[in-house]
Amino acid sequence: MISISKLLCNLDAEGDGLRYDAADESNTHQITERKQRRPVVVWNTTRQCNLYCSHCYAAAEDEPAPGEFTTAEGTAFLDQLADYGVPVVLFSGGEPLVRDDLEELVAYAADAGLRPVLSTNGTLITAERAAALRDAGLQYAGISVDGRPERNDSFRGREGAFDAAVRGIEHCLDAGLKTGLRYTITSANAGDLEAVIDLLVDVGLDRFCFYHLDYGGRGAELVDADLTPTERRAAIERLCELTLEYHDDGEEIETLLVGNYADAAFLVEYASERFGDARARTVRDYLERNGGDPTGERIADVDYCGNVHLTQFWQGYSLGNVRDRPFGELWEDETNPLLRALRERETHLTGRCAECRYRSICRGASRLRALAVEDDLFAPDPQCYLTEGEIAPGDAFAGGSVD
């Protein structure tokens, strides 16, 4: 994740230590005092979902899949994560709220020292379940809304999904749960970006996660519906402007970019143009600390039957299964050639990525998209929207210090 609000507005957030090793600079309680040394783990607790979203990376269905973890297997898996020192476990799906033991699993994770957070479509969150999740120790709920009501409902395959998600948000807020809004952009809903942010403000949320489309699961069928580089750049620039406008009006919204580390380079260029080179150096320094695309390093995924993946979007490849070997052993096993190659990716990148001056803060962005479009793991990410002048070799804005 890349925080526009941190980099452009100096807004403190609980993830400053986790992302930037900047806990000592923040006045906000921190998830961790040090930058993560272990991955955040997304756990797809089930393949079942009450909706049928066109961009679902897990290709969820309306019934549970064979082999899904029992409650006992789930708690044993959470013990593995705690033993390995994982800082955060993200309960995802499918739709995790279809599991009637979700609160039990969340409570177990919290008691084990993990930070439990939730990714949900929000439609099944009643007032009672929101309170139960809070009491179980849930620290955050991210609820997905992908446009105005008609657009969102079309994306999610069910009329009324928008209204149900908004009710879920309201129930979480009423229960005192920290809650944010998640939005994945495509050419179909790009025009709804401002409406989604207006919704965020209207319902009282202060966290917005902007996701780029990754080409996994049913999302792989939407490659032709993705934005052009020009459209993508315009969307990110507008999001930067909206963040600054709301910040100037006293609305301290935490705005996060997810899934395309070309955004890191863009933010350095944007900061230089808007605030000057000194600020651009500060922004770049934070992004150097962040470390670029986290696939195979700072993010991991474990699916509903225990297979370990390089990221939640890369469900087609597994490092092994936690029923056979503990998660930590699988994650540390660099005899796996793909895992090792990803962790050395800067030496393998080709094309415009190979000499890009922002390589260290982007690291080629999504290898999954490169593989899906070019059939080449180390080809340039097709979502890169930087100009040739911006990526030209050199050390522009490098070597700065955080002010």
C-alpha cells in the first residue's frame, strides 16, 4: 500500500511504522513500531460468497468448496502465523461472513497476538454481527463499494448490494469498529470515483483504499475493460487532488493506493511539481523505506484449503500447503525458483523497467499482470503509465531525508 495522505499531507496513520519505519514520527497508535519483517497474510477463509462479483480474484461461488478448513484447522493455522511472527491476518473470502465461526477465529487470532482485520462486501454485516466482531477483537473492516448504486450492483451481480453494503458500513461505525471503503477501478466505473469518495465522507469514514485491477481469478476476464495508461494517470492525479482538497477542508481521510507501484514514481513526480524538489526527495525516501511491490515478500495469501500463494491475486500458483508444512517453512524455502526469482526481481526486469530510475521504489510493479499479458514474468507491467522522460536513467530526487 502507498499512502497519498502520508506522502502529500503528512497525515499520521497507524500503519506508518509498518510501512515506512516511521512510528517514532507519528502521534497515532501504531500497528507495529518497526517496519514489517514478516508478511501480512491474507486468508481466504472460504470460497463461498453471497454475491458474484465480475472482478473477484478468488472466483468465488455460492457454495463452500471441498476441503475448506474446519474451525480446528483454522485455529491451528493461526498458531502457525503467530509462531512465525506475522503482524496482520486479513480474513477474506469469498465472503468471510458466510462462516458462522468467523468471530471465534477472529478472537483466536487476537488472543494469539495477531492483528485481525476483515475484507468483506459488507452486505451480511448486521448490527449484531458488527458488535460480535468488535467484541472478538477485530481491528478493522474494509468494505467494498465499486461505484454508484447501479454500477456497484452490476459489478457485484445482485440488485440492492450497494444499499446493503452501506448498511453494513453504518453498523460497523455504530459498533465502534474502524472501517474503510475499498474501490477497484476499471473503465466501467472510473467515472464514479468522486461519487464513491463523496459516499465515504457522507457516511463518516476516514479511510479509502483505491485498488488497481489485477489479472487473477475473474479479474483476468476484464483485461480489456482495464484503463488505458492515460486514463489511469488521470485517475491517480485526480485522487491526489481530492485528497489534498479534503485535507485542506479539515477532512483527514487516509487515502491508500493498492496494486500498482508505478503510483510510487508518479507521487514523487507529482510532489516535485506541486511542492518542489525538497518535498519530492522526502516522498522518495519514504517510498524507498516502503520497498516497492510486496509480492512474495511482504504480502502472502493462504486459500480456503491451505495452499500458500505469492499474493491474494495469484491463486494459480502455490508454494505448498500448510497442512503439509508450516507456513513459515514454506515462505522461507527459497529452493522454490519462482519465489527466489521474485525476491531478486530487480536483476531480472526487462524492457523499460530494466533501467528505470524508479526501479527501487516500484520493482517492476505487478509480475502477475506482466505474465498474464506478455507471458513473461519479468516484462514491464502493462499498467505502467509513466512517460519515457520520467523513467529515464538518473538519480532525480534520490538521497533525500525525511523532514
